[in-house]
Amino acid sequence: MGISRIRYNDTLRFTKGTRVYLDTNFLLAIRIDDDKLMSSEKLTNAKKLFKKLLVSKAELVLSPLVLDESWYIHLKLLYEKDNGRGSWRRDRPLKNKPCFISAYRKELKEFTESLFSDPRFEFVNVTQEVAEKAFLYMVENCFGPRDSFHLAMAIQSGINKFVTIDRDFKTGEEEDIDLTVIKYSS
Amino acid sequence: MLFTFRKKTWKYRAETSTAITMTFIALGDTIVVGENPQYSRDRFKESSPGVLTICIEKKGQTVSDKFFYGQNIRGRPIFKERDDINLTSSIIDEIRKENLRTYIEAKEKVVWQGVDISDLSGEEKEFFMKFVGALDVGENFTKEDLHVLEEELYGNFED
């Protein structure tokens, strides 16, 4: 038992139907057009891993938290694309002009619908049980609040594969956790 | 070789708006496409090993209205007309664009966002190409900014 860690490599294989929780950073790494970032091994490896998951017919599990974080990053990147670097922090558009979001309706809709409409993706719910488990992970296992929630949602859904690029994601000998964290960062 | 259906019959029919119907039959290293498979089989079974040959006939045209789409032994596409073929460029363009495209893409090496997705099924390939890399971050974002992005991805959601 515990949280073990494996790094992405080309020989990594998944059995059919493996349920894999996708962390937000992974989802975004595969979404980002890295045409200008081809030297980025990290982003390319994320895409390679995603392909492996498709080939193995894995079930790709997401949570409302992942969706929330993904929307946020989409908005930030799209806003800075249109308004220049640093504009997100300078303009604070979510506070000062929240309706700016409607300008990115098309992109957000396309992204969201692709998750909702594709049977490969499954959403898990936040229940009181999940929250209680997250609380325990946070106070007893020293996970941060967000990581605690991601972890609790995955564990509560019977998932034992968790894909992330978060180099800080904790590993250890937690008694009630059986999880393999797949990291594709170097 | 890129094609894996060797030594078994493989049929594929596609009808398009240009009313071209194709039947593909695999014969060893040869794939023949035509309205008349029996004729095509007899005619093209002598194709060179390692060369994928496709003959396409357009409905209502004579047998001589054919051309070949081939792949050399390295899998590189070759597209040439036979000497005895009288094809207009518009027909070639039409078939290139409307009819063979899906098939060619399915068999050629397809790289998307630095990942070889040739071995994905057509549906998976379509999904991958639609979903992966769909977020264009524009010119403001370069590889030097990766660390900034990472900071955001790691959960720095203050605003």
C-alpha cells in the first residue's frame, strides 16, 4: 500500500479498461498547441502518454475540480494571447470585467463539450465522503488542500492510476492508499 | 510495410459526392481498387513486391481511365500516371481530395504534435487530432515561458 511513482517511458503499457485519473496539468499539457514548443519533452511526453491511454482503451477519469482548474487556465492563456503577457495579473479580468469570458465562449464550449460528449471521459462526483477523505489526507498525510481533493476523488472512485506533471505530488507509505502516480516530467 | 492486411481479402467501399465507388481488395502486396475487382485482380497481380498499388476507376469511364497511387518500399507515397492513362488533372485532383484522402492518411505515417499516431484507428486518430493541441497559446507564449505556465498548472490560482 502507499503511493508509488513511475515516470513516463515509451514502454509503459496499460491494460484495457484501466481507469486513470487525469490531473489538470496533464489535461492542459495535451491541449496546448506546442507547435512552437517542439523541444519541450514534457509536453510531447504528455501527448505520447495520452496516445497510449487511447490505444489501451483506458477510461479517462476527471473531476469537477479538474474542469474548474482547466477553465481557469484556458481563460488565462487565451486572455494573455489577446492582451499580451502579464495582462492577466495586470487587468485582473475575473474581478474587474468578468463578462470578458463570453469572448472565449467558443473555445471553452469546444473544450467542455469534447469532454462531456466523449465516452472515453468519465466524471466523478464530490460527495461528503470524498470531502471527509480529503480532509484526512490533508491533516494526516500532509497533502495540500487541492491535492487532497484530487486524491480523494480518485481513491473514492476505485482508481489506482493518477497522471500528473506535479513534481511536488507527494509519495509515501500511506496505509489506506494504493495508487500509482505516473509523472511525465523530467 | 505500412499495410497489415496482406494475404487476406480486404474490402472497403466508399461512396462520395463525386459518385466514385471504390472496392479495395488486398492481394499480397497489391491492393486493387476498382469497379471491377476481378478485372483489376488479373491485371495487377504482377505488381512489384513491396509496392502498394491502387487502381481507381471512375464510374462511367472506360478501363483506361485509371491511375495509380503507390507507396515505395520505404512507405513514401508515390503518385503517378501510367503511360496509357488519359486522365485529366481535375480527375486526379478530385480523387486525391475527395476519395483517397482518408485511406492515404490511414496508412501513411501521421505525426500530430510530435506524436506518431499512425497506429490509432481512424476514429481515435480523428479524436486525437481534434483534442490534442487544440489550445493555441499564440505568439506570446514561448518555450522560455514554460516555467510560468508550470507555476499556473501547479495550482497557483490566486486572482
